[in-house]
Amino acid sequence: MAQHSEDLFKSVISHAKEYGFIFPSSEIYDGLSAVYDYGQLGAVLKKNLRDYWWKSMVQMHQNIVGIDASIFMHPTVWKASGHVDAFNDPLIDNKDSKKRYRADVLIEDYVAKLDAKIQQEVEKAAKRFNPFDETLFKSTNPRIQEYLAKRLNTMERFKTAMESNDLNAVRDLIIDLEIVCPVSGTRNWTEVRQFNLMFSTSMGSVSEEASTLYLRPETAQGIFVNYLNVQKSGRLKLPFGIAQTGKAFRNEIVARQFIFRMREFEQMEMQFFVKPGSEMEWYEHWKTKRLQWHIRLGLGANLYRFHDHVKLAHYANAACDIEFNFPFGFKELEGIHSRTDFDLKQHEQYSGKKLQYFDSETNQHYTPYVVETSVGLDRLFLAVMSASLKEEQIEQDTRTVMQLPPFLAPYKAAILPLLKKDGLPEFSMTLLKSLQPYIELFYDEKDTVGKRYRRQDAIGTPYCITVDHQSLEDSTVTIRYRDTMHQERMHSTALLAFLTQNTGMATVLQGV
RNA sequence: GCGGAAGUAGCUCAAUUGGUAGAGCUCCAGCCUUCCAAGCUGGAGGUUGCGGGUUCGAGACCCGUCUUCCGCUCCA
């Protein structure tokens, strides 16, 4: 990481805290690793980003609807999706080689070695004896008996340990079997740790099996399990999309880089259901469309790039990321995946329910294919903040300004009486009250006006409205532009239209 | 998890060999001010991350612990 980028990243983090955008979670208790809270300004900025996405997807598309599925889901959902089996591995590190292994794989390799030894004995014997009875030989040869007993014993112990979730027993087994690290050749092992992707919790007092619930690791499954409900109740025809924003939870092994990788985070996902065979066309469509959506934020088109996945997940037949140039380099911001019919097929199989679509044009039943767009809201937040935060040199003075896209700014304008006397605060308050129902405003009468301008610059407020003595006479005010610091005089009755036009979302959405 | 660095006021940092915890900014109450920070007066704010130990005496030395940052490792 280049020095200036590192400094930028640090200044983004401290700026976020200093001005109430993001705080470390539970900070008075020393914080909680990789968990953050959004403060009074961060919550608004985040909400505005979520609104921009939701309106772009749902409000601007007649064939996309939005839902809000719960975080808790039936445990079988995660069996069907593959999350339970794929991310439930006991891991162990060798302290000398610093290599990490799956403990179960080490044990399986050991068992495979025993099998190979048995096979060797059998082959040797086959050459010696003729005729050769393999079954008889296996059941009588003492060496093979020893191997088989060891094998059986190992498997039993491993099975018992895994079933009772006893990771210490797994480690003991590895020690007892004298398994060495293939790289360092030593037996200097750490504890066995289970890095479950999913957080689990329990619900009620139903049967033992059903009581364990998972906090969802992705919002997508809430869409898949509701797809037929939505399609039927909304009388939707292919192609159509279901959008959703919401929290997801992943127990990352190492979670770092501020809000880039958090254990609790918010996703904005849209699953687009299409006729099989048309998925690549729609994949390309959404690739283009999603990139444009990001570029429309106005942070700079050069900050984005596509990264096509070469190695595809088993369920995808095409996948790419939209990467953003964060202070720590280009990293994934949004993923676009052609997920085929994998998820719906899995849920059909596990639930035993038909999840097919009836195409009235062709008179056919089929399972739709899915194109997914999935963006991390927190990553988007970080992208916007780090690209907006600027430090300007003005003569001997430095100005810290957050050049947020105006429609995202927590406050659209600040109302500032030039002096805290002569009736200027009263006039300002009247103005504030008349505009407040329409626009998010900030009122400040403390300190010199220059200082107040700078405070607004630091939190990204695009306009400052200053009330002076002339305002009392003719109801005009000055409006000051954040990015240029220029100001012009305007009648107070023109403010609402001006601010709506320049800080509203409508103009941006028109291009979607 | 391993290795390295660092934790002192809201923020940035001082504190000589171990000898009374301080400054600037911020914040609060006023004063002064007719458009771009750092004018004046007064005030608040700390169990030096936490717990032990050595010492007459610890912010400093020793041990433990927690957190953060950097690198490695992992990441559907």
C-alpha cells in the first residue's frame, strides 16, 4: 500500500469517527473485533445509499419488486444452499510451517495411507500364494489385522469426536496418530478450531435437531424460498426480479480493513429470474447496468473495473465482480453471478415442493435461471467516503471537505445566521421551519461563519444558506457552494425548488 | 493463528536516569465580530487500556492480559 493511500485510509477512519459516521462497536468495552456502529451522520448516509439502490431497482423497474425476508430461516435452507456442508471445517495449523490444514483431511489422509499399506500387503501376498484367497488373507494376516484395527479405531474416534463437536479430541487423535505436517515434517500443532462460516443460535425448545438456527450468511436465500409466493401473488411474468436489502452475518477468520470486511454487514441483492437459455443475455445486461449505476454516483469512472471470475463456483456459469479502487487497492464492491437454476432446484429437492414457472406462451413448465446482482452496502459506504474525502490547500490554510454526491449528503443544506443577534437567528429559525418538512437541514449559530462553513464542508453538506441583515429587509439570503466556496444571493422563496433540484434523487434516477 | 509496532484528556502528542501528569486543538459559558479555521475572558475534561509485581516512589522497569494497526495465512 502506498504511503499516501495508507494515510488516506487512516484519515477516512478517523474522520468517520470524529464526525459521527462510524464508531467501533461497544467501544467503551474495548470494541468488538470487526463490528462497527453507524453514527448519527453515517446512518443517514447509509440510508441514502440504500434508498438510491432500492429506488433504482424497485421504483424504476415495473418488473422488479422488493421484499424483506427474515434473518432467521428454516435450518434446511442452509443445507439446501450448501452452506452447512461447505463451510463447517475443523482447521489446525502447524506452528513450524505456518500452514493451515483441515483436521478431517489430515485424518482421512492417514486412513488412506493405512489402506495403501493394506493393499501393498495384499499385492505382495498375491504374488507369493497361488491360489490366493484375498478375503481369507485379509482376515488372517496379523499385520493387516493390525492396520484394520487401527483404521477402525481411528474412524470411530474421529466420528465420535466430530459428532460431539469435541475439537480437543480431534487434536488428540492427530497427536496420537503421530501425523506430521507434510511441509515441515513436525508435529507442532495448534489447537483445532472450527471456523464456521455461519453464526448459529437456538430457537425455542423444539426437537434437538431443529432447534439450531443460523443467522443468514446471505440474503439471497430469502428471495429463493419466496420466489413462487412473490411470482404468484404479484402475477409476475418472466423475466422479473426480486430485490432485498438486509443484514447478513459471516464468521470471517480474519476480518479487517475497517468496514470492508465485517462480521455483520448489509447486502443489497437482486435476483433476476429468466427463461433458461436467456441467462447470458441478462447477465451481460446487468453487468452493464450495474456498472453504470455506480458510475452515476459521480466519484469517477476510473475508480471501477470488472474482474471476471475464471474459476467458477459449482452453481454458476458466469460470474464477475465490479471492483472499486479503495485506498487499499482495487477490491470487490459488487458481484454479478449467473447462478443457473441451482438454488431453485436444490430447494425443490429439499422441500419436495415444485418451484416451477408456467410459461403460458409456450405452455411449458420449467425452473427459471437466475442472474444475481449483489452489492455490499457497507463497502459502498466506504467507497463513497474514501473517494469523497479531500484535503485542499488554500493559501496557508487547509480545508477538509467531503465532496459527497449531494443527493447522498446527510444534510442537504445548513442554515446559518451571520450573527447571533439583531433578529438574524429568529429569521433563520422561521426559514428552517418552513423548509424542514422537505429537506434535511442543519442549523448552526455558534462561532464565526467561516468556521461554520468549514464544519459543514467536513460532513459533506453541499450548501450553506446564510442569513444577514439584508435578509430582514428583502428576504434574500446567500447560498454558498461547498465544492467551489462561491456564493450567490437568492430569494428565500426560491430555495426549496433550488435545493430539490440540486440535492434530490430524481435527477439521478432519471438516468437509471 | 504467527511475527512486528503501538495504547497518556474528545483529537494530535509531551513528560530528562523512576521523583507533583502537561500543551495545542476541540468542547462548554460569555465578550467581540457584516461572509470562509486558529481574537479576548472564564470553565470542564485523566484510576496514563486493564490486572499483578519491583520500589520510599511507576506513565516510564518486569510479568500477564485486552484492544488496535502493519505483514503473513484464510476468504462461497
